[in-house]
Amino acid sequence: MIRGLEPFLKAVENPYKTVSEWKERTGKKVIGCYPMWLPKELVHAAGLLPVVVWRSDEPVTIGHAYVHTFNCGLTRSFVDDAVRGKLDFIDGFIIYRTCLQAQELPFILEQHVRPAYLEYLYLPAIFPGAATKDFLIEELERFKASLEEFTGKEITDGELRRSIELYNENRRMLRRFYEFRRKNLGVLRAREVMAVVWSSMLVPKEEHNTWLRELLLELEERQEELLKEPRVKGDLKVVLTGALCQTPQFEILDMIEDLGMVVVDDDLYVGSKYFANDVELDGNKRPLEALAEHYLKREPTCPTKGDWEMDWTDEIAGMVKRGGADGVISLLIKFCPPHLCYYPDIKRGLMEAGVPEVMIEVEHEIVSLEGVRTRLQSFAESLRRGA
Amino acid sequence: MVEKKEYKLNRLETTKLIGPMVDKHWAELREAKEHGEKVAWCSGPLFIFPYAMGMKCHFMAGYAAYCAGRKAGDQVLEAAEADGELMDTCSYHRLHTGMAAAILRGRPVRKEVILPIPDLLITGRLCTEMAHYAEALYRRLKIPVVAVDIPPPRRKEDLPRLERFVVRQIKESLIPALEKVCGKEFDEEEMRRILRVLKKATTLRNQCWEFFKLKPTPWTLWDYGVSIAPVFYMMGKPETVPYYEKLLAELKERAAKKIPAILPDGEKYRLYWDAWLPWAFLGMFIRKFVSYGAVPICGRYPWEFFPHPEYIDPDADDIVKNWVELYYTKGHQAMVMMTEGALEQIMELVEEYSIDGLVMFASKTCRAWVGQREIVNEIERRLGVPGVIIEADMVDSRMVSEAQIETRLQALFETIDARRRR
């Protein structure tokens, strides 16, 4: 039992409840941010609570009258929630061009949710050239002005700097938490690790930082005792990769562990991609420019950003080496074009590097967990045989 | 019960000329490297720039149409899948990685659809997946890439700043990259020459387009579709203007003699067709339409090709800006890639061209034509014009179910009939 994990697990149990209760408690406004790279620090500095929108655990019904069945689970589920009124407690939404499927969301929200605040940002692909950065800064200035208009309050550089520092502190602690997992295999379950990251997308950073401080303290104090009785017992170490924009089902994570595979690291969005880099503030730089530079960072590789030179496979292989992993499990969200277009190169690249890999297609409505189990089981067996 | 009458497609003579013209274009592209010419592969509306440099240029969607037309689509897709591609990936993307697999690993595909490895990959990120294709090819071929982000605007007030962004990228990234590859300065005069030809061709094409307003219509959207190449990847070629002159003359003659696109007496249903034309299945679709007396009349895809030739100014001081204005502040062509702009335009088309129903062609591997379901909902609500969604693919035959298409079309025609009886 790790007591420090409790608030994180409770927060992700029912994200609708978590966010709406916070809203009731504080009387503040909530802004739903589409994943993955929106500068949420600006929303925070405006005195609002930015939350990353999530996939529900219900099958999509009415939503299919508004979006195609061959859209990814997140877009379908988000639209379904929106048209069913499940997101009415959210005061505003910010969408940007993550992929083609995100482009149609503002219209649907405007028609069916009519939020008090709706912003569509043209965050650019990170193509080389000064035009990209200049346009991005111009776009962030416009975004800042639109938030100010909504709240009726100016966002000062000092406030933005404080929000960035708060977010950076969160990132640093999450990195420490991941470092703990790598060095103390089996102490933390994969679903717990994901809950810790996911909850950071749902609750105010101030609160999340408090929880994280207590958790890290407990883990560090009880390290030896926890290591004596690892909660995940497995003979194989794996790295998880993929799952852009959304959480895979926790059942899949449990299944991986039940089959004797311990997750040593991940590059998931609801994972290490979320907190990989700090926003670098220095004395002279305008905080808005620091946010732009953070967005333009090429690592961790993200296929939605349009960087053709960074090699995602190298990053994954590096993670495997650092964690001494036996293999890689790719979690590919069904109908996720950025990942789909990259995946064959990852598979080929890992094969050439001698890293065993298996791909699990993650669907919103899981058709058969038994099919997933069979794939994972044969993967584990092949790792054991050293095939 | 839908009334069945014997309808027959009455093909135009002029469109028969397009096959040899297109074949010549692709043959020149295949042979370019042997003649020491530079080759670019391009996505998005940027091919005029390599053309101005005298490069031979392949265009992503145009290649898909060509492959499909040569009945090589499924074969190239098989090569892609043998090389690790997954079926849900954009079939235009898979066609290119399939071709790369044919070049790199000798996967068997028909020779006429194998193109030379280019000197430059040009990404025009009007659709995000148009960027992924170049990224994937870079990873395989390690050829220089130059990329221009072309964000589709949601609101008219967004147009000026997006336009400035695109102009800067073309001037600061694309043109220097072309100059480097070609070893010479950007040929602005050649771009002006291409634009002069394009302006003539698109002006004629717009005059042809007007004939869609006639009832019965003398031609179909498919005739228009197969005539895209002269204002698209063949832009600037001298033969493109005479092609449209002939087409216009034939349409005028048909109109004067009241000769319809389908016999015996013209269409019973006038349809709007959304998204890509189904390149590999043009024949199957038109046969089905015609059997019901239906004709596809207009659509937002063909519309994106220069609906406003009046804004093409070959003598503009800033020729790059003039080109980008066609997509942004003047021509608004990029707005059809967002639901807001598409809905506005489709509503105009429905009214102006007396459309009876919408057929939304939803490609299971392509989401570029956003908002299809909402557009059907809204047009039904605002104009009372019904629509159906057909889920299929522009190239991959495994995703095309004739039975499903038949059922959806029957439902559409029965709805239109029922409303007419009211």
C-alpha cells in the first residue's frame, strides 16, 4: 500500500467528477484543452483551470451522427460527450491543429455546446525557418489577448512567469517519479504511474505539486521496504510507446504486468512526453517567447509536429538501452494517422536495432481483450525464448 | 419504390483527349532524370514553384488518380503493406510508400507507375497527412525536404495573418531550397508565364462550369474531374488552353441543341458530391448514378482549383503573394478545408446549382474533408436538402462495398422522391 498514490488514483477514477467538484469548490472557470502541445501555462496565468480533455469509458452513441466512425477514440468520445451535454460544466475549449480530426471540433462545439469561450489556435508545424517562430509568437500573443478579453483581466509577464515556474516544478517532480520507477522496478504499477501523470492534466498544478511532494517523500523514505515486496512481479522489462493524445485502457496495462512484463519506462503522451522538457526561463527572455521555444522543441519526437529529421525510433531505442528493457510494446491508437504514418518505420528500425517489438491496437470500444492478451502472451513468450 | 427508367450516359467527345495528354505528362516525368532534369515530388498547392524552375514535378493526389486510372492502385497498396504499412493509413500515403518499396526493395508493381527518385520533396501542409507522406519518404529515401505549413482558415478574419505566414515560408524556405537544388535563381518570369496560361485555362474552365447550371445538364462532375489535369499538374502547358476551348465549344453546342449528359432526356436527380473523386471507381459510381437518372453536378474538391481566375495577376508586383492570395484573402480556396468555410460554400452551390441531394464521399483512410456529417445535418436543417454518407476509399478497393453504396443511394433517391410528392 502506497498512501501517497491515493489522491492521484481517486482523481482519475471519474474525471468529470474531479473537475466539476473543483469548479464548485473554487468558483473558478474550467477550460478544456485539446492535447497535446497547447501552452496551458497561459490559461493558468489567466486565472483559469486548464484541463486536458479525455476519453470517456462509455461507448460512442449519439456522437456518430456528428463524426465518422473511423475517427480516433478520443475525438469520437469527446464529441459524444459534447453533444450529450456531459461537458456542459466546462466553460471553454481550446483546440488546435493536432491532426485533421481536431480541425472539425470547433464547429461541433460551437453548434452543440456553445461554450462561453472557444479558441482555435493555428499552432504551426515546427518547420525550420524564422517564419515559424515569428508566426507562433504572434499566435500566442493573440491567444493571450483572447484569454484577457474572456476574463477581463490582463495577464502580466510576472503572472505568466509564476505559472511557468509552477508547471516546471510539476514536470521536474514527474521526472523524479519516473526516475524512481526506473530504479525501483516493480514498486509501482503501470496504471498507477499513468494515474499520476493523467491527474496532472485534470487537477490544478498547485494541488498536484503538493500530492507529488508527499508521494516522492513516501517513496524515497520507504524505498527499501517497498523493494523487498515488489507489487509487480515479472521477469521481463518493457518500454511502452505511442498512445498519442489519450490514455489506453488500464486493463491493457494490468494485462502486461499479469503476463510477467514490468514497465521500466514509456514515451506515451500520458507519460513521459507530457513532462519531458521544462519551459526555459531566463532573466531577459519574455515568458511568451519561452513558451514558443518550448513548443518548438524537437524532443521528444512527436509525429504531429512535422519534424522529418528527428528519429522517433532512436529515442525509443535509447529508452530501451537506458532501462535495460527486453522489448517494446507499441500502443497504437486505432485511427491515429500521425502514429499510423510513422509506425512502419519504428517497427523496421527497432527490428534492425535488434529490439523486439509488438504492436497493440488500442480501440475506444475494446472488441476483445482476449485478443490483446494472446498477442501480449506470445510476445512475452518470444522474449523469454530470446526469439 | 424508386421509379426505374432506362438512362444512358452520353459521353463528351473532348474528354477523350485527356488520356493521351495525361500519359504524356507522366511519361515525361518518368524519363526526366534520364534527360538530366531535376524532379520534385510535391504535396499541397506549391507545384507552380518547381515548375517555374523548370523542374518536373509529381503531385501527391494527382499520382493517386494516375495509379488508380492505370488500375495499379491495389498492386501498389499491396507493395506498401508487404513493407509494413497498415490498412488504416491514408491510401495516398500508402501509394507513395508502396512505390518507394518497389524502388528500394524490388516489390513488384507495374513499371508505368514507378517514378524516379526525386531531388527534392516538397510538403505543402494544407492537410497534415500531406506532411506525413514526405516525412515517411524522407526516412526511406533521405532526400532533402522543404516544407511550408498552409493552415486552413476557420474564420475570414484569420486570412490575412495566415497569408503572411505562408508567403514568408515560400520566400524564405521554398524558393531558396529550389534555387539550391537547381543551382540557379528563382525564375519569376517563368512563373508569370505559367500564370498567364493558367489564367486563360481557368477562365475557360469557369465558363464551362457555368453549364452545370443548365437543366438538364450537358455534362457531369466526372467529366469535369477527368479534366482537372490542365489546371492542375499540367498547368502552364500550352495544350491546356486548346483543351478547354474544345470543351467549351462542345458544351455550347450541347446546350444549343439541348443535348443532356444522360439520355434520353436528362437527369432526374442533381447531386452534390463531396470530397475526393473516387479515382479508382469513377466508372462504378457513374453507372450507379446514371441507372437512377442521377448526375453529380458539383463538389468542393474540384472547386478548390482556381474558382476565381480574376484574381490571378501574372503582372503582380509580388507574384508569390498573388499566388497565396488565391488560397487566402482573395480566392479563399483554403477555407473549404474547414467545416465553417465548406458549409458556407456548399450551401451556395446547393442553391445556385439546384441540387436535390448530397452524397458525402467519406474515405475511410482520409479525413481531409472535415465536417462531412455536420454539413449533411446543417444543410438538411437549413435548406431541407437531404444527404447520405458513403463510406469507402478513393483507391483501396477492399473498403468499397457496392451493396452499401446501392442501399445508401436508394435511400437518398427515395427521400428526394418522397419530398417531391409532398
